Amino acid sequence: MLLEQGDMIHLLSNLVFSLSQDMLLEQDDMIHLLSNLVFSLSQDMLLEQDDMIHLLSNLIAHPDEEVRLNAVWAIMNMSYKATTSVRAQITSHFNIPMILDTIDDQESPRIRIKALGLLRNLLCESEEADCVMTTHGSDLLGTLLPLLKNGSEEEQEQVMCVFINIASGIIAKDLLMARDDWLSALLDFLKHNSIQLQIAATTCITHIVKSDDRGCMERQCKLKLMGHFKQLQSMLSYRPEVSSVLSTVLK
């Protein structure tokens, strides 16, 4: 008899729970399978997998890099388009400081990329962006801003995706606008050779200057003074890929 997905998840979770440390090193394929399975689960099924979230969160501290990678990957998959309840379950086991510590892991860029994807997924609503920036804004910026300057292009793209979500928050906008180093990084990315980084920076600015948010005129004035709008205007002639976004910002 074929197992239902939920039964398969419970079976795999129980098997991983029962493995010794040495056995876990030999069973990374099982954790990788868990990672792929959770991506296809319905939200209702995810709500029933609290033990698995707990298990995967514990595995993020595992000494083996492949085990850590697949654990973060699985949680990232679980957080994709997740409901508020599922996101709350995830952060109850793997909270923002723990995620930031994982992003800070200098030994594995692959794990850092997945942790950035997880953070992006968890900050998909403006209220959550405001809450996280209010409670962890200093630490979050301390972790992410160095990656904008010194990270690989893939890491920079992922960090900018996180900032796109953060910039949707009302309080978060003001906190970002107070950071001239972040605004300077935005301007640098508008001038970057990578179209993906240019689009990401333009999208951030679109969220920052959203006209129905309080303080939008002050934010627009600051960006104009720093040269962002001048750079956006110049891009109209050579970046048709961002013209629709630019028209929103420059109107």
C-alpha cells in the first residue's frame, strides 16, 4: 500500500529522530528527501508537522555541513508562501537571531544562501517586516549590510530580495532611510552591471517611495538629494527591462 505524503513525512521524521550522530552522517539523503517533500505539502499538512520543524531546527547545529544545508533548505521550502501560522511555528523553533547566526556562518556560502531565502520568506508581509525590524533591526542590518558590500553576486541578490520585503513595512521604511550606508548601497546597485541587482534596487525604491505611506515625500526628497532619482532617470535610456518599475517611481 502506498503511503500518503503526511505518513511519509512522519515516517522519515521518526527515522531521523532515531539516528545516532554517526548514522546521521550517512543518512543525509534522507534529510534531503524531507527537504523536497515539505515543498509539496499543503498548508494544513504543514501545520501538523511541528515535530519535524523542531527536528530540522536542531539539525541546523549539526557538525556535518550537508546535514545543516539540507535542514535549512527544508525549512526554507516549508516557509515558501506559508501562512502566518506556519511562519510562526518556524520562528518558534528557529528564531530570527538563530537565522542571522546561520547567515553569518563563514564556512558555508551554500547554507548562507538558503538562510537568506528563509529570511526573505518569513518577511513576506509588511507587519512582520515592521515587527522584526523593531525588535532585531540593528542585528539584522549588522548581518546583511556587509554582504551587500563584500558578498558574492548571488548573496547580494538574495540580500536585496530580503530588503525588498523589509521595505514594504511602514516602520521598517523609516529605519532603512536612517541608514545612509544602505541608501548608498542602493545607489551602487542602480549603477551595477547586473540587471538583477538593478531591478532589485529599483523595486526597493518603489516600496520606499510608495505614495500612500506616511512620510513618502520626505523619503523622496532624501533619495533625490543622494542622486537615486537622477540615476533612475538615466536608466530609462538603456534599461528597458526596468521601465515599468521606473515609471512608478518617477511619476
